[in-house]
Amino acid sequence: MKVLLATQKPFAAAAVAEIRKVVEDGGHSLVLLEKYAGQSDLVAAVADVEAMIIRSDKVTAEVLDAAKNLRIVVRAGAGYDNVDLAAATAHGVVVMNTPGQNSNAVAELAIALMIFMARNQFTPATGTEIQGKTLGIQAFGNVGRLVGKKAEALGMKVMAIDPFLPDEKIIEGGAEPAGSLEALYSSCDYVSVHIPATPETIGSIGYDLIAKMPKGATLVNTARKEVIDEAGLEKALEERQDLKYVTDVAPDNLAVLKEKFGLRVFATPKKMGAQSAEANVNAGIAAARQICAYFAEGCTRFQVNK
């Protein structure tokens, strides 16, 4: 089988070498499409491939229409909102993600962003410590649990909420159940967001929640920009001069936020939660192994479009 590794934002060379080894050891061939100029390049490249590994690359209905032989797409990472799942299902294409492979990298970044904002973006002004503060975690999956463990090790109290987990599972994961989103936001000095972008969550974090946060609180978003109601965020920051927002996925109104609120807002230059050498290798290899297992055994363990 021919496996396409399609990455506008390429994997590290070491990761590509490991991916190639896994694919070829499985009896398949690997072709690369890196740093491609536009979506038309991806459409052309999928014409004769049976499998595809992607990162943040967009697998649209147009791509799937062009991929006549495609049987499986694996997103190297946890989020998969860049894949048209309905179109994939209609074409009989299995879509998988690689949950957990990037989790530690994202968790470390979330903690780093908290410290960065607590210390006023490392400017000379007096900052604060995160020890003794309360962290709220919105979504207590692989990343959320790791953030909680790291925060606890730094002396923070940890609360969490997850609509898919009973309270006892949150307690087992080392956090105190918040009970409701409103309680989470109103009780925590920091709230770290780890929800996916779905029809239910897009724009769900806005003025009503953010304005409930305690004095001096910081909202940390290493999830997706779409889950934030940007107008509501701007309104809350305008009314509450003590609140801060930090993210690794720049909002569309970042320039306005920076102009209005200065050091109270920060966004990394690009989405970088998974941008560590270790995560690069882990997610890519996991994707390659899942493709090989699918062709060898029909394994669909991480399928997301069932």
C-alpha cells in the first residue's frame, strides 16, 4: 500500500525517518508531501494513495473525492476537526487520531504559559507565584490529567470538570470535581481549557463564564481558538482590568486585544502545543503503526468516525 505523509508543517527529519521505517517494515511504501503551497497540491497528491498521515492539514470533501483508493487517514495528534468526518464516512474512509502522544508536550506548555503570565511575560514588574493558587481544568482527558498532576506538584489546588466523566473518575485522577462550569470558572485563579472544537463547544467560552473568574485570574487556552467567543472575551477583559488571557492559538482579534490590554494578553506565534521533538516522533510513529495494524489486522481502535 502507498502511504502519503502530507504535512504543510513538516515533522522533524528524525521523525520522518522513524515513520518511514515503520511503514516499510510493514510492507508498504511512503511518499512525502511537505511544505506544500496550497490545497490543490494535496488534492493532486492523494490520487493514488491508500493511506494518509496528516497533522493540521485539511482533509476536505474535495480531497476525499480525489482520493479514489484512500482507505484510512490518521491525524498525528488528538484533535481531528481538520478532517471532514461526514465526507470520510460517506467515502468509506476510516479516520483515526493518536490520543495521548502529544499530551505531555501540551501539558508542559499549559504550565509554562501560566508561569509566563504570572510573571508578567518576564518583564521587570513584580509578578506572582502559582503555588497556592487554584487551577480549574476544563476537560479531564489525557492532557487535562497531566496538567493537573504537574500543577499539583507545583503546589496548586486542582479542580476539574468533564461532561463525559463521573465525579469518582475525576477524584481518581487527582482533582476535585467542580460540579459545574460556572463553579469552575468562579472558583479558580487559573482555568486551563482542553475541550475539542465541536458544534456544542464552538464559542462556548465567552463573557458569562470569563467574567465570573476571581480577581487576578488567567484563562489558558491550549485547545482550539474556535471554542472561545472572542467578542465575549474582549468584553470581559475590558470590564475586568484584572483578568488575563494566554493561548497558543491566536484569536482573530489578537491585534485588538494586544492594543487594548497589553501584557494581559499573549498568544504564541503559532500553535505549538505539540511542538516538541518527543511529541513529533511519538505522534508520527503512532500514526504509522496504526495504519500498519489497520492493513494487517483490520484494527480500528482509534477510529473517530464510527
